[in-house]
Amino acid sequence: MANVTKKVSWSSRDEGTGESAPLVNGAGKDTARYSRQFSNSSILGRLSTVDLDDQSSEDTETSCLKEIPHSEKLLSSKYESLDYDNSENQLFLEEERRMSSLEFRMLEISRWVVCALIGILTGLVACFIDIAVEQLAGVKYSVVKHSIDTFTEVGGLSISLILWAALNAAIVVVGSITVAFFEPAAAGSGIPQIKCYLNGVKIPHVVRLKTLVIKVFGVISSVAGGLAVGKEGPMIHSGAVIAAGISQGRSTSLKRDFKIFEYFRRDTEKRDFVSAGAAAGVSAAFGAPVGGVLFSLEEGASFWNQMLTWRIFFASMVSTFTLNFFLGIYHGKVGDLSNPGLINFGSFENEAMVYNVYEIPVFIFMGVMGGVLGAIFNTLNYWLTIFRIRYIHRPCLQVMEAVLVAAVTATVSFAMIYFSNDCQPLGEDQAEYPLQLFCSDGEYNSMATAFFNTPEKSVQSLFHDPPGSYDPQTLGLFTLSYFLLAFWTYGLAVSAGLFIPSLLIGAAWGRLFGIFLAKMSNGSIWADPGKYALIGAAAQLGGIVRMTLSLTVIMVEATGNVTYGLPIMLVLMTAKIIGDYFVEGLYDIHIKLQSVPFLHWEAPATSHALTAREVMSSPVTCFSRLEKVGNIVDVLSNAATNNNGFPVVSEFSASDEPGRLCGLILRSQLIVLLKHKVFVERAHSSLIQRKLQMKDFRDAYPRFPPIQSIHVSQDERNCMMDLSEFMNPTPYTVPQETSLPRVFKLFRALGLRHLVVVDEENRVVGLVTRKDLARYHLGKHGLEEMQISQT
């Protein structure tokens, strides 16, 4: 069943080569010499593995609705960690010492150039998406409007309904097929995956060029197809992919190497640039460069310094400027910079939009409503996602569901417009596609303003349309129907964002709330519906995604009025507190459903009783400084020892217990050494062999070849390999008695991949990896330990 499970996971069809430390049942006879078994057991129970492959692949092929067992209380072993900590071996240090101060300055200039390129390309992609959606949606709505206007007079509106549903389904099916069959990693907004990447988890396929192309194509089709989605969320993912590609100076997908930015080909640099790309995506989406910087900071970047902040802010500003500039050209206003982001909330400057002290309790109450509604939304989507994982796991079924949702969305929209009697007079600021339907001449159907439009335009209408533009019944029905459509849509096999649907739902019930306040206060000017639509939008979005700092600044920058900073902050904080009482944020829920070993900012509050001895994985596979090639090949080929870091020790005792720690070497480094045949005998022979350099390791990054692809002859197996020059001689270590919170803080803050546990004589006794820390979490009954699955 593993092949089916992979189709519904972020890792797509990637092989499950995780980096968990070797387990108790993973020490085979072939590796007995390199392992040490300890009797210390965790007070919460030993780490165990759960194999979900309980059915053959033939069984899953015979039935489309075969259930896949799933539990969110598992961590998947297929996810690897990123190496944010540099391996300071002899090669690395020699290269650094050879570099002059001028070369270091040139590297710093290169970083700024890369950030500028990230901002420019992210802005161009955002511009392309915006124009494509506007053109495609414009054609679709013009055709449907013409059909409705025609058949309203002569009868036969059912033909218009069929046309609308067919157009929606046809556009959506194209995007869904590309996502489901070609790159499942492009599904959704991509924000949970980027959060994981910034947290230090390598999600397969998430920053590839193929993912970007399908993401852009998919989001155009899903938004233009009328789904309850937005194009802003996927911009964060798109910016991250652009950053990951530009910073490497080559494309592994296209097999093109431009021989530039080679120094940046490592996880440390790449992850910093991905932070800049995510920030540039936020900036392009909302016209919020400061909000973009805070998003990257809030959502997981482990290491932060002043220069990194400046570079990320620079990329965000360049992204906003690029989008502004080219949208100005598109709208025929060259040099006009009045389009800061893909969504423009408009100006909130009129007298009715100011607020008073006595309104603050009202805003807090709206935050409570947003938290409750957000919790309901997240819970419904959680159970729907569980159903999808279990039953809708084949690409054909995923495409069929997307088409069904597109048709149902069109049907519901048409029904709401058809049965609505809310007619409003045409004004100066009329809707882009006003539908008269059964209204009198000179009037339009106000329900059509919300449904018969792109979500961004609908949000702007709810914010700025004058009082009396919407009937309370219209807003109530729209809120309920769009709420149900949005929670059903999120999680489909389409590229889609959640920001705009959340804002639209909140703006609708917020405006409804403002109308009731206006009636209660006899039409007082302070109860302006547009103002409460803005607060409701912030409350709903905060209740669903639970972002506070960055979302506050994004909303303030998008409104262009810093006056609303206080009420928006209060609303978002209240929505988060209330929502967290019931259920986690939606992005965190989806991360947990994918069994990703995600590390939060702090260790569980009740984990001080645990020490490194209980948390660590053992036995640990160790190597000597001078190791036999055959032994290295056997260890790397052994599926049971699929960890990516191996302590190097001085010597083994007579009982095969490892000696004092000398360093740490990575699986990827060993594979490069085997590929280049860096053996002691070859170095001593008459064969002229080029000395290995850091460039050889960077050229193999990030897709290091599997051990199965490297041929080692029988004679070569008897050769020896000297690891002294290539291992990291100064790995981070902790004593056995170190508390879990202290281990967690060290691991999380430094972005480590492996943390060696040693005894008082500096002998290796265990190894702490990301999964060893992530498996402890606070549950309903206190501190709980999750198990690790093989899929």
C-alpha cells in the first residue's frame, strides 16, 4: 500500500528514504561491530516502528475505494532533515582560509544580487498569474452573463446554469489533472510545506521547477474556474521555489548548470534564500513587504540575524515594486505604482471608518466569533481530509472530486442569485459584471456581486460598498454557503489558497454584524458596515490560520491605514486564543496529518523529567577513522540503518564498544567519497588521483546518488577509507543527563540534523535526531509519545 499512500502525501512518488536513527530492531548481524545496545529505556516506552504496508499493491489496484488506515499520531520516517549547520571538516576550513576579504565581500554582494533576482521573478510570476486570471475569468463571466441576460427574457435559464457549471468544470479539470497526475506537491497553497521547509524538514519535490510550473498553471485554472479559493497563498510557495532555484545557479530538472552561485549549494544558504522567497511571495500577494519579513520570521526560520533580515526585506520590496511596475504597464499607466499587491483592500480613509474606544469590546467579541467559526472550519476540514486520505487517494478520484466541487460551486452560486430578490440601484461604483436578472431596469442583483465575481473583487465590494448595498438575508445566505464551499474546496487536488476565501467569509458576516449594530444604534455613523467587514475578515482569517504578528502587519499594510493596527491585533489575538482552545490552526493540522516531524518553538511544557538518555536513539552505527570500504557499503545499503549521520570514533574496544568521539560524517559525504573512489590504497599507489574538493560535494547537491547506483568491486571492498579529512571534527554533543527542553532548544535554535549523546568519557552512547524530539507532544492526558511509521 505504500505506493498508494505516497500519492496523497506531499512527498509524491518519492522513495521513502528517511533519516531516522537506527532502531532497536534495526541492528543486523552485518553491523554488529558498529552498534552498541543500551538497556536504558525511555520512561514513556521505547521508540517503535509501525509498518502500514499491510496490503499488497494488487489489492489497492482492484478497488478504488479501498480504505487506507491512517493515524495522525504517527511520524513518517520518509522525511529527512536539512543540514542548517555547516560541516566544518578540513576541506571546508581550507577553502574558507584560502578566501580573501575581497572574495567574502563578493559573496555578500552575490547574496544581494540573488535576493534582487528572487524579488523580480516573484513579482513577474505574480503579475502573470493576475493577468491570466483576469483575462480567463473575464471571458468566462462575459459568456455566462450574456447567456443569463438572453435567457432571462426568453426563458430557459437552466441552459445558463449548465453552461456556467460546464465552464467551471472544464477549466478546473485541466488544472486538477496536472496536479494529481504530474506533481501532487503542487496541490493546495503550499504554505504548510514551506513552513516545514523553513522548520528544517526536507519535503520531496516541494522546491522544484516542475512544481512551480504546475503551481502557477493550477492556481490560474482553480481561481478562474470559480472555486472558493484565492491566488495569494500559492504565491508564497512560488516565491520559495524561485528562491531555491535561483540561489543554486542551475536547474537539476532541466539538467542545466550555469556555473554561478556555486558557493550557495548547501542547505544553510539555500534555506535562507527560501525564507527570502517566501517573504517576497507574501509581499507580491498583499503588497506587504514588512509582513513578508515577519511571516518568514514567525513561521519557522531557526536562525536569524540583521543582515538576513535586510536581505529578505530587500527581496520583498523588489517583489512589490516589480509587480507594481508591470501591472501599471498592463493597465496603461506606465510608471503608476498604485497596485501594490495581487489583492488591494482599497483606501479606508473616510470619516465613517474611524473607530472609538467603546468599540474595542465589540472588536474583541468579533475576535471570539472568528475563533469559534475558525475552529468549526478547521474541524470540518480535518474530518474531510481524513476521509480523503482513506478513500480518495487515487488521482482519478481526486480529479473527479475537483470537477464535482467546481460544478456544485457554480450550481450553488446560480441558485443563490436566482432566488435572491435583493435588488440595488446601479451606481457609479457598480460591480464589474452586474446581473439584472429579475430586477427592474437600472437595478442589479446584489447577490451576484458576491458570487458572480472573482473573490478579490467580492472582498473589496464588501469593504467599500455604501451602507444599504446588501440585504442582511443576502449576507447570511452567502456566508453560510461560501463557508461550506470553502471548507470542502481546501484540500482538493488543485493549487489554491485559503487567505481570500477566509477574508471573504469574514467580510460577509462582519458586514452583517455591522448592519445589525447600525440598526441597534439608529443608523449612527460609527457603525459603518465596511469597517466591521474588515474586522470580521481579520477575525475569520486569524481563527483559521492562527497567525498573529505577521498577519497583523499584512492586514495593516493591505489597508494602507496604520490606525487599524490595534483593533486588528486585538481581533487576531482573541481569535487565536479562542481557536487554540478547541483545535489547532489549519496549517498545523495538515502538517500533523502528513506525519511530518515538525519542531515547534519550545519543547512540551511537562518534558523536564526526560533526559537525553531517554530521548536518544540507540544503538548507534559508528565508523572508525580508518574504515574498510566494504563495511561502509554494507551499512549504507542496509535498509534498517537508514540514518544520515554516523559518529566517527577513535577505536573499538575488544567488546566492539565504540571509543571516544572524533567527529561526525554524513551519508551524503560517504556516497561522494565512494563515487570518487577516495581509498587509501589508491592514494598510495602510482595512480594520479585528483584531490577531492568542496566543489565535488556541491556538484552532487542536492540529489546525491543512491548507494545502489555506485559500483564497488570485490577488490575495492577490501580497501580502506580515511575519514579524517571529510568528517566534521567538532559536532555538537550533549551529556546523557541533559534535560529534554535543553536538548530541544539547542537542536531547534541551531537547526541541527544530528546531536550526539556522549558519556563522561566522551564515548558515543546515542544519537538525537529530529524525529526523536518531534515524537513527544502534549496530548489530552499529558506528555504523549508518537510512533514512527515506515511509510
